[in-house]
Amino acid sequence: MGKYDDLLLKNQLCFPLYVCSREMVNAYRPLLDELGLTYTQYITLMVLWEERQTTVKMLCQKLHLDSGTLTPLLKKLEIKGLITRERSSTDERSVIAIITEQGMELREKAIRLPMQMTAKIEGITSDEIQQLRTLLDKLIQKLTVKQTTQAT
């Protein structure tokens, strides 16, 4: 093993994760274009379809996004009539994102997306998908904890 083998692209974990992430978002793009959504708008709506309403702070945490990224995205969703935003009555500093009826109706159109994406990755079993998901969740948790500890 050479001195610089750890610097070879083929030996990096981050590179296949980066490529896979880009390719996954690209695979979603034509499906989401039909709904008039970006991938980040889609995952934001997924949280709101489940929760109906949540604070912007909680959305940031769930989506691993900062408020500088999420705020303009929420503004665009609000302009489209898919969500509303309002200040919390109990905490003036807190903003709540609320899914609208139109936003909930979009869920009916989006219901086919997971099956369409599964078809795009034909040949990977549901067990393999679950194993990958478990490993990625573990990696995210480790990296998130390390970054949080380093920041303090």
C-alpha cells in the first residue's frame, strides 16, 4: 500500500455518496417537474404532509438544512399556495409552517413517486434498500453528533 492510497478517489466513502446523492436527485427531477417542485421542496412537503404543521426550527432539524436555505424555500411554497407561515402565538420568535388544503391535494399526485423511484433502481432488493438506509442513518447520526460536539 502506497503512502497516498488514502487519497485515491476510489478509496473515498464520500465520493460514491456524493455521486449517489446527485444521481438520486436527478432521477427525481422529471417526476417532481410534473408537480412543479424541487427535491428540497418535496422533502419539506413530506414532513408537512405527515405533521400538518411544524416550526421552521423543527423543519431545519428534520431536513438537516439551515434556516438560510429553508426560509426562501418556504417563501416559494407559500407563493404557490402550498403552505402558510405564521408567528407562534406562544413564542413571537418562532415561525410555524402549515400545509394548506392545496398542499394536501398535491400529496395525492405525489403518492406514485416512491413506486416510480423504486422502479428506477430495479435490481436492488427491498432488504438491500433497508440495509443501506440503516447504514446511512447510522452514518448521518455519527457525523451529526461529531459536528455538534465540535461546534461546542
